[in-house]
Amino acid sequence: MHPRYAAIFGIENLELNQHYRPKNTNSSSAPIKSTEAEPLTLNKQLFTDIKLSVQPMVINSVLKGSEMQLTDDKLTLPTQQLSANDKRALWALMSKHLDNL
């Protein structure tokens, strides 16, 4: 659950015991540098909606990458067709960045 909703409903954030956590997770919030900067063409309406939802931030370009990232004015997505899970992950990523403003 997103921390914003957890705070509204008074739900405590729970974490897995160390024994049950996957061993290969990287908990650092530093952006991952991508060497492949291939431009990605999104549906015009989707790109407009994304730009409107992240205001006051500005997104000038969308790139194709292995992971979803939002750095400076660049949004990196795995594919141009987003599944429901991808859209949820994108919304969580944008919310996280907006919360840090």
C-alpha cells in the first residue's frame, strides 16, 4: 500500500523478516544508470496524462530501459504498452517523486 494511503487509514507499514526477504534486492534509492538510451514512443494521450499527473515536475523524454525510472526530465519505461501492473508501478514511482518535492 502506498504510504500516503497508509497514513490516511492509520495502517502500519510491515516488512518481511530478514529470513524471508529475497537475497538479491537492492534497497538503495539511487537511480540506476542505463547505458541504453533508446527513445520510446508513447501514445500521445498517455504521454499527456503522465505529464499532467507529475506537475510541477517536467518530463521531456521517454526512454526504453530495463526498469521504470524517473530521473530529471526523463522517464524510463520497459515497453510502450503498459499493463495494469506497469501502470500501478508507474503511479507509485511518480507519487514517490512528488512526495519528495
